[in-house]
Amino acid sequence: MVNNHQNFCLNLFKRLEKEHQNLFFSPLSIQVAFSVLYEGSQGKIHEELEEVFAFNRNTIQVYKQLNRELIKSARLFDNDFDNTTIMVTGDGTGFSERIREFFYADENIKLLVYDPENGEQILQQLKQFVSEHSDSRLLFDVFPAGLSDPNGLYLISVIKFVGKWYKPFDEQGTSDQFFMPSSGHSIPSPMMSKVSLFNYFEEKHFQILEMPYKGDRFSMLILLPSQQLHFSELLIQLNPAALDKWLNHLKLERVQVTFPKFSIEKDMNLIPGLQKLGLAEIFSKNNTDLTGLTKSERPQYVERVWQRSLIEVNESGTTAVAVTGLDIPTFMRPSKENQPKIFRADHPFLYLIMDKNTRLILFIGKLDHPKK
């Protein structure tokens, strides 16, 4: 499963990164959202979801078990992890028996049914849900048309990680230094600094640093190309096999780390990227292969796939949150101690927030400009 997850994550990242100076998203949130649809799909859409996401009949159960483990591990060490999904149907017929039976007892997947009379109330519940499980800064009018359409189906998947560094940076060591974006014009940026033992690996044209969070279950992995290696050349080398190889070569080294303090918010339409990976039928108005989601026999398709995300990295740790939304209208609706290694992240780099045990990628991002 993890190899398939990494493959999807890295392929989608490569298709999105050229369009964004800074990029940040949660592949896990996207996969969880589509895994719910997978349970109600059939025909060509079912086949496409298996092809793009490598889903199978055990996928949801694996996610559920992993989710419980990650929540437990995070809370043991004063971190926080949450991964919750809510699905709302506006069709008066309600959810299909399969969907209700499959998710009724799941504390991390909530099902709501509304009609035009209580649409505003449900909309407020959705906003409260996003606020409670993610971050109030991600609150916005997620469904511009409201929830008055009696035939729509809406799904929101939220993932949140708050991690405290195993070895925090000293605020006194933070100072304004220069960061060189890909544009070639250096900018002043607050840079954190420390010398300590970190898992580290280097090759001729890039370095890899792992910065663990408390408990050592989660970590941030930074892939820093040298000034001589273009970011796109690093991406060419990046695949699940290479990532596993590099992770296996990490070893404790004394490292002098200089790393930017930054905050990024993103709001993205994910459909073009998913189409490039091979999803097509699920976005077609002419399909009837999602009718297993509700009792309705009306054709349904995915009209919007969006994700809003934010990440904050500072001296004490990281806050990373993503909200993924799917809008599904009906067809009828419009080593030895010596001199420390130098790891100076003052130019564009790629970073991942991972579960170290399974190597599941919770979030992935590219920092090109720390002030945008």
C-alpha cells in the first residue's frame, strides 16, 4: 500500500509543482476522500480509481487502522493528528444501504442528509466541522452555491498535524539572512539555526535531512538540491524506490542546520492534475457509475475537487492542515564527531511530513519563496 501511496503522491506533485512557486498539499487527504467514493463506485470509474490510486477492497480498512495508530502515537508525545471525513447528501432518498452500513460505526467518517429547508443549518455544521478538525483560518465559503440543491452530494476530508520538534530551535538563534528563490533575486528571510545530531545523507548534488518530531514517529524530510542542480533535475530522480533508498542511507551526523521559518497557505483546483494521472470518467457528466453512493438513480459525477492547505514552520515545530472537498452534483443540476555537516536551506527545496514507521507521506511541499 505505501509504495502505491508514494507513487501517487510523487506523480501528482510533479504535475502540480510547475504551476506553483510554493506548493503544499496533503496526498493522504485526497486519497481518503476518493477512497470513500470508491466504496460507492462501479464500472469504469471503479476501474479508474483502482488504476490511479491502487485501491482495493481492503483500502478503507487499512486507512482506518492506520488512522487509529497515528492518532494514538501523536497524542502520546503531545503532538496532534486528526484525519476526519464528512459526507452530505442533499438527495431526499439518502445514502445507499452499503454506504450507511460501511460508515455508520466509523467515528472518523460522518454522514449527513439535508433538504432545502435545513440547508443553511447543514452549511453551518460543515463550517463548524472544518473549524474543529482543522484550523479556523481555512474557513471560507466552501460551496459557493450553498447547500440548497436537493440533488447534490458533498464530501470534505480534513487532515491536521501539529508536531513539536524533538530538538526545538532556539529563538535567539533566528536571524534575518538571505534566501535565494529560483528567480535569482535574493530576499531577506528569518532563518533558524542549530548544531545537533540529525539523520543525514548526501550525494554529489543534493542533501537530505530528517528533522524528527517528539516521539520520533513523525518527521520532516528535506531534500535540498545543490546550487548546481536545478530543482527539476532532482524531481527526475525522485520516485518511491529512490526515496526508500535514500531513507535507508540516512545516518546520524552532527549537522549545522540553517532553515527558514515560514508560513504558506494554498487553495488549489486538483482536477487538472488528477486528469493528468488518468482520472477521466469520474468528471464526466454522462456517467452513472457513482449511483452506489445514494439511493438515487440519477447520474452523478465529480464537478469540483479542491484542497485548501496551510503550513507553519517555526522554532518549536510545525502545524500542517489540509481540507479536501469534492462536489458531486447530479446530471440534472447545472558517526564520529568532527566538523558538522553544513545543511543550509537558503534556496528552493522539497519537504515531506512523513510517518517514519510506514513511510506514509502525510504532506508534501516545495518552498521557493518563504515570503509568498
